[in-house]
Amino acid sequence: MTHDKRPMTNNQSPILSIVLSSLKNRKIPRRILWFERVMATIASINLVLVFFDLSYVPYRDLYVRRFCFLAACFQFPESWHQYYDKKKGIEPHRETQKYLQTVDRLKAQVEKTGIDSPQVEPILMELRQMSTQMIDENPFAIANKTGTLERIKNRLRDRMGNESSKQAFNQFWSPQYLTQNNWQREINFFDYQIRPYIESNYFRKYSETGEFVNEFWQIDIIFNIIFFVDFITRTRLISRRFIGVKWIPDAMLWRWYDVFLILPFSLPFPLMNPSWGLLRILPVSIRLGQANLVDLSPIWRQINRSIIANFAGALTEIVIINTIDQLQVAIRNDLPKWLANSANKRYIDLNDVNELEAISSRIVKLSIYQVLPKIKPDIEEVLQYSVRKGLAAIPMYRELDRIPGVGSFSKNLTEQMVDNILKNTYDLLAASIEDPQGAQLTSQLVQSFGDALIEEIQKGVNLQELQILMCEFLDEVKINYVRRLEEGDIEQLIAETEQLRQRPKSTTPKPNPTSTSIQRRL
């Protein structure tokens, strides 16, 4: 029999690929889908039995009542639940059973000789003694049913109108009370209100390990063997199917979740806890999903969203804070060296373009051609105000301004002068930019400004103060960024991402030709 080995995709390690792929619902071929469904059904049955075993002791009274109801409906023995009592080491408690047997003996004697006969008095005395002993010794404690005993005592107190439970029992099992208050009515009260709670008590055996007897492993071991054989077979086939995948441990990591079906948690061994059997929820869920018996995609999607939300928030916070910390270290340690290298012209150029000069040139052009025309009215008002204020300080101008007709002339002259100044200045700036020599002079000005600024920053006081201010600014950025990250809704971001992924391709916006041309020009 030949096997077509498939290479593992991606350049990541086989183990990582296997673990990640096991978390996904892989498609199962139809020819083996029936087998997957059978195994998923068996795993589900095992999980139900685990739930039943863990809940049997706490909810035994409920199960017993349901068993009796089913027995009455389907006509099978009511005591069939006693089979599982043996698995849990449960048997009738001797003292409480003896108490009920004594009550049955009393009922039989009353039917023969009546409640006033001398044969009834010793039985009633024995019941009074046993009631006192039951209250003192509490035989319900070993079954963790002390609350049941309290319920019995409360019902007797209410029935007899006595605050003492011992006195209430003694009064109830007295011939005078049973004679005066209708024997049949009182014994019916006991049978329907007290007996069921006494019958629910039991004794549970201990094993040699000091724990309660639990033989559920005798049932569970059958499933462990089935899934162990299934695990060995599957992992062996996986190792033979894919190149670079070893049987141990790569192929076994592929089915890592099946380990919970193999481990015998119910065995009375150290480090084995029957409640760990609930971990089988994971492999059972995965098997049901892979067998297409249950659609678990909404659950897995929500789990992934929760994990991604927590992981994305923490990772983003770590990356940003680490980046800012590195910037702070560079400012404290490397800023003086960087400034010194810049002053000494030791700078590595990657594309034969001085980016600072290009940026400065672009900003100057935008300022002259785009910004200045828009703010020209504001500049005119500022200059006119400054010129008028300067001329007003000259005494001769103030005298001329008082002459009728000369004031308006001076105002028009000022506006015309400011307009000429702005026009000439704008023309000079535009001409200097268009002129190669003017552009070179502007570049030299920018470069000289940068050199002078670096030289002043390198001085001790200025450099130290600049480093402190920059580091404090980055600290504020870290605090404010982390605060915004905590207040942000990561879940909303993930939901928006999923909506973008689910959007049809036809709705994808077409590129804007204007923006494309701008990007190409830039």
C-alpha cells in the first residue's frame, strides 16, 4: 500500500504548523465521514457519562426519584439505580435503616393488637431512644446530608409545636399522642413527610487510599482504550502522509486534544482527579465540528475574537511602549553623537537626495504660490497698521494729517505703498525661487540655519535641557497612549475588520485618478 506524502507548507517548523492546523476545522472526505461521526458519537456518550458520574453523588436524590418514575413508566425494577450505587461505594446506612425497620415493626404490631396494647409500648420506647441517638450522633454527616436531618427536625418541631427536636420526637412516639390524635393520620404524616428524607441517607465506603470508593474507571477505561487505539492509528497515518512530520512528537501534537480522552482521570492514582474529565469537552467539541454534526463556527469565532482582542491590546501596548523606551535611550545616549556627525557632514545618503533641502524647498514653494495669495489681505492690514503707527510718531506727519483733504490722501498713499511693497516682495521671492542662483542662495540659507542651530544645540546647557524635555514628552506620550488604549474598544475594531473582510469584491472602491496622479507627482 503506497502513501502519497505531502510536504508541509510554509517555512515554519512542522510542530508549529501541526499545532495551528489542529485548531481549524479541516474538511473530512466523505468516504471516512461516517467513521468520524461514529467516533464523535462515542466521545459524546463518554462525556455524558462523565457528567453523570460527577453529578451522581450531589444529585443522587433527584436521580433516584427519576429512576423510580421511569421504572413505573417502562415497567422495569425500581432498584436498578442500585447498580451505580455500588460503583460509588454507596449502601444503606445501618442506623437509619434500622430506624425505618422499627417503624415498620410498629405498624405491623398496631395492626395486630392496636395502639393501646402492651406489645406496642416497648417499640415506641425504642423509637424514642433511637430518635435521640439520631439527633446526637447525626448519621447523615458522612453522606454530607446534615441539612436533611435539620429538615426532619424542623418538620417535627412544627408538627408538635415544640422548640426542642428531642422533645418533639419523644412526644410524637408516645402512646398518648398517637391515641389522642388519630394513629393513622400521624403515621401517614411520618410516611410522606419524614420517611423519604430518612431513606435518602446512605453510607459511603472508603478505599485503601483514604478516598471514597469510585469504580467509574471500570466503565471509563473501555472508552480510554478505544480512543487510545484511535489516537495511535491516526497519528501513525499522519506521520506517513506528510513529509517532515515525525510520529513522535509531531504527529501526536497534531491530535494533541485527544490526550484528554485517553488519560484515565477516574483511576485511584495520585495526581488523578475525576473532575478533570470535564476537559474532554474540548476534544468532543472539535470532533463534533469536524464530523459536521454540530456547527461550532460561531463559538470558535467568538473565542478567536476574545483571544485576539486581549492579545492585540497587550501586544500593541508593549510594542509602542518599547519603541518609545528605545527612543528615550537613543536621546539620552546617541543624540550628542548624532548632532556631532551632522555637524561634521558624516551622514549616509541612500538615494543621492538631500531630503531636508527637498522638504525645505517644497515648503517654500507652497508658501509662496499657495499660502501667501490666500493670506494677502491679512498681511496688508498688518502692514498698513504698522506703517500708519510709525508715521503717526512723526510730528510733521501729524500736522499734515490735520489739514483737510490731506488725511485721505495720506491714507491712500499708505495703502498704495503697502500694496507695492507686497507686490515687489512677492515678485522678488518668486523670481528668486525660479532663478537657479536664487534657489542656490535659498538652499545655502537653509543649510546655514541648520548648521547654526545644531551648533547651538550642542552646547552643554542647551543639549541637556533638550534631552530632558524630549524624554519627558515621550513619557507623557506613553501614559496618554496607554490610557487611550485601555479606554478604546478593541472588540469594535475587530468587528469592523471582519465587516471589511466579508464585504463583496464588487463593492471595493475604485482608485481615485486625482489621488493617483498626486501620489505619482509626489
